[in-house]
Amino acid sequence: MRPVAQRIVSTNGAKPHSATPESGPSNKLREMTRKELEQWHKSLHRRDEYEPSFDDLDEASDYPFQDQDSVWVCTKQKKWCPGKVTGRTPRIGNTRIRKEGHFYAVSFGSRSHLRKYFAPLNGEMKPDSEEVRELLRSDGWLPDDDEMSDSGSNYTDS
């Protein structure tokens, strides 16, 4: 597991960014400091060694995501949607557990026309893995494989 960044009082001139209501107690996000950026890059290089495991969809994780990763996000309406991480570096902000964490910009929605920040430490963002898809199926967010084979076209090759 990667080291967690220390709380830094000074942002060294980094500009805060607004976050979505999903982001927790404080809704201001800021750019990473140089030290936090270096730690995040190190965690990206080691992420193959750390495969997150989840018992349920609400479980938090400190898994490091990067640009163009396929993910699942839970919206403010408590609906799980597929999405894609957009942007090179995450922002830093307070999570629901009052701990600073990474917030990633994610495009999602029927045409990927929505873009909001989500935090894995809030339990609202998961990697698109077979384990996560199985949890989504068991909670009714995705159809079972049997249901998918029955919902196809009525046309067949002759």
C-alpha cells in the first residue's frame, strides 16, 4: 500500500478548486504540492503490486488512478455509472472521513458529457475490474451474464 501524504497547511500558492457535493466536508480542492506529486507518481509505478480488494461497493480504497483509466463512480443520486479518468493529476481535498485524499476528474454519463471529481477514499470510485463488476451485478447495478444473453437481438445468421 502506498504512503499517505502528510497534511500540509501551506498550499504554496496552489489554487483551490470547487468540488462536487460528493467530495465530503470541505468542498474546496487544491493542486498537489511538489512532494505530494512525487509521492503520487511513485504510487503509480507501484500500483501493479497493489490490487485493491472490496467486500462491498461502499468500501474505500486509496488506489492511485491515472488519466484514461476506466472506472465506476457513484453519483450524488447513489447510482453507479461507468466513467473514465480525465486529466493528468488529481486534486487534493478533505474526504468524508476528514482525511486528505486524491480527487480525480471523471467523465461519465450516457455520452460521457458529465465531468466531476470523485475520491476513492469516499468509496465513490472503483477501478473497472472483474471483482467490481461482480459486486455491481450482485447489488443489481449490472445484469447477470444470463440476462445479457437473453436480451440480444431476435435475428440470427442463417
